[in-house]
Amino acid sequence: MRSAYPTTPDGRYFVVRGRLWRTSNPSLPAAVRESLVKDLMAARRAVAIARRINAPSAESAAHEAVDRAKVELGERGPVWWDDGAPDLNRHLARTGPYAEWYAGLSES
């Protein structure tokens, strides 16, 4: 299955509207990843429900659950790679170390 968003050559980020977003840790076992994604989706649904019923404390708890799942997936918190490269999450793809790669996407 092809991703709707381009992924950097090193697999660390995907790009949405020109911004880098950290991918999940590829070394997570499939069953663990699947469970964490289910947790993440349930937490996101809980955020939406809490907003609809105007329940600020429930919304806050749901946001915390989203954050926990994203940290466990490796999308937030400490980076999952170990070569000392900085975390460029949310940086612009057109600047920094991915600029040349990103510029090449529009040429193809």
C-alpha cells in the first residue's frame, strides 16, 4: 500500500503540507504497533466526543491518552533512532537536511 504522503529517504518523517512529521518506530513488533494504533484512534474519538459534549476534563484526559500513545509509537518524545541526528519534527521540509530531497519531489 502506497502512502498518501511522501516519506523521507531515511524513513524518519513523512511530509504533510511541507512540514515534517515523525513516523512511528519501525522496529515495533506488528502486534504492538497495531494495539497502540487502536489505542490512539480510541483516544482521538474520545477527544471528539468530549468536545461535542463540552466536557473539558474528559477532553484533557483524552488528549493525554493521545499523547501517551504517540510517545509509545515513537512519534513524540525521545527519538527512536540512535545516530545522534536531531529531531526535526514539525520543521519545514524545504529547509535543513531534507531540502534537496524535498525539492526533487516536485520535479518528478
